[in-house]
Amino acid sequence: MSLEMFPPLALVSIRYTLSGALLILFAMARGLHLPRGRELGAVCLSGFLTLGIGNGALVFSEVIIPSGIAGLIITISPFWMVGVEALFPGGERLYAPTIGGMVVGLLGAGLLFTPDAGVHGIDKNLLNGFLMLQLGMAGWSIGSIYQRRQPGKTHPIIAGGVQQFAAGMILTPFALAIREHPIHWSTRGMMALLYLVFFGSIVGYSAYMYALDRLPVAIVSVYPYVNAIVAVGLGWLIYQEPFGMREAVAMVVIFAGVWAVKRYSPQRHQQRINARQGENQSPDLATADCFGGKGAAGHAEERGEDE
């Protein structure tokens, strides 16, 4: 709905500039730690890769291919995520049960969107959309794994806000310079934009950043399968789209894939978290920092004063 009002570049730029600015203002008002120096540069780079390239490619693809097809293609992204993680030095190894679980989830998502794929077939637009989404998934995966490996005191939710603001600001000159269709103002489009800002970016992406910092990559990477379920559920509730045996079976298959990935994922990342607790602070303390008004730097100062 938002693309009915905004051209793709303008939509991505406005959305992330607004959501990122709101999270940064929240951090400043609560006195939370914001990234500086090298940490700030790393956060901005990962934000551009993840949101500027990753989400930007998705928005552009939905202009030329149906959203159902885009949803099906996006379910390939877990393979990008675990593959990029495995290629990084010291990355989590690929295990056959984990790959098997992702394949099961992919089959379930494919079952949800099979009718769309059958109707539209393979044409030039579909091929271009597929290639564009591969670029987007590569950017999203590389940016996510890069951010995950960066040391720093910034809470992941606040780091996500800086990422969003950086991606929006980097894309703004391109949105102004590249000629796209003019903005068609409408109440429907504004409501869609506000939904994306608050629920898609501030809530959804913040949850993603927190999970990326706390969970193994293989578990975090299965979010597209859950998105497919949400899309079908909202379509049934809001637009009265059909929900029958095929959709029910697909959801069971998707949940089975998610369960398999969670059940057989390596525990190495949890060991990293436990090691990090001794160097910085525990995940519970980090959460308290974000919503209790004190950043990691503030607690470090308090520990110094106590000593």
C-alpha cells in the first residue's frame, strides 16, 4: 500500500530516517550509550548493507513482481545467512540437520505461494526480480553477520536505530537525484507508512537486532518462514483471502522446519554470550540498560566508583 503513494527509493529513505530518528531521540532522552568512532562507522556500514541494499532490493522487486512471488523467493535467505556466517573466520559450522530443517521450512513456504508461481510463470520481470532479491539477500546477510561480530557497548536495539537512520540518510540523496514517479498523497498511503515506521521498523527490526545478538544464526535466519505465516493470517483476517487445507498443511510444515532448526542448531553462540558476560555485562543487564535509563558506559562508571 505504501508503494501506491511513494516511489521505492523515497519510501525506504523516509521510512528509515523517521524510525531511526525516533529511536535515537529515545536513546538521547534516556541517556543511553550511542555508538561513536569506529563503532559508529561499523553500525552505519551494516545498516546500509542490511536495510539500504537488503530492504531496498525487496521494495524495488515488489514493483515488478507479485508480493507472493517475492515472499517465496525471500525464503531462500536462511541459506544466505548461514552460508555467510560459515564463510566468516570462526563462523558456525553447517550441520546437516540444520540445513534439512531449513529445506523443510522452504518447502512449506513454497506450498503457501505455489498458486501464484503457477499463474505467473517465469518471465523477464520475474527473472529480474529474482536477481534483485538475491542482491538484497546478500546485502542483508553480510550486513547482519558483520554487525553481529562487531564489539561495542551499544545495546542492539539502539544500534538498530542508528542503522536505520544511517540507511535512510545515505539513500536520501539518491531519492532526490533519481527521477521516479511523484508522490501521490493519500490517507491509505500515510497509514501504511506509519505502520512500516512503528511496527515494521521500530518493533520488528529492533526484535530482529536483539535476536541476532542473542541467538544462533540458524535460528534467527528462519524469520522469513514466520513472515509467510503472518502474511497468510493477515490476508485471511483483513482481506478475506481463502484459508483452507493447503494453507493449514503449509503452516504445519513451516513450523516443523523451524522446530528442526531450533532443535539441532549448535550451541556455540550461547557459549560466546556466556564468555561476553565476563567481559562486559549480562544480557539481562543490557536489557535493563536500554529501558532503565543507563547505558553500558554508565554502569562501567558506577563499577569504577564502587571500586
